[in-house]
Amino acid sequence: MSPDRHWLLKLKRKAGLIRGLALLVAVMAVILFVQHQLIRGILALVVSGAGLWLAWWLKRLLREMK
């Protein structure tokens, strides 16, 4: 396996990990909203949105590099 291919696979794996963690934080945000902790819930949604955006951006970057 070429070094470039190995690097791309590592980046793809990290994008999937970031997406999974962002979805987990989104679930946590819903739980915080249900418990009426609005400020923490909003912060969790912002972090989740940033994580999902980063994962989407990495996947798009990988598609363009192929």
C-alpha cells in the first residue's frame, strides 16, 4: 500500500470518528434540553454542528483528492 493511500485511509477513519462523536454530542444536547439545561444544550449543539461540519469537509476533501 502506498504511503498516500495509507494517509487517505487514516483521514477517512478520523472523519468517521469525528462524525460519530458529533452525533453522540447531539444526543447529549437533546438530553440536556429535556433536563432544562438550555445553555449547556445550546453549547452541545454548537459543538455537534462543528464536528459534523468538520467530518463533512474531510469527506469532501477526500473525494476531491481521489
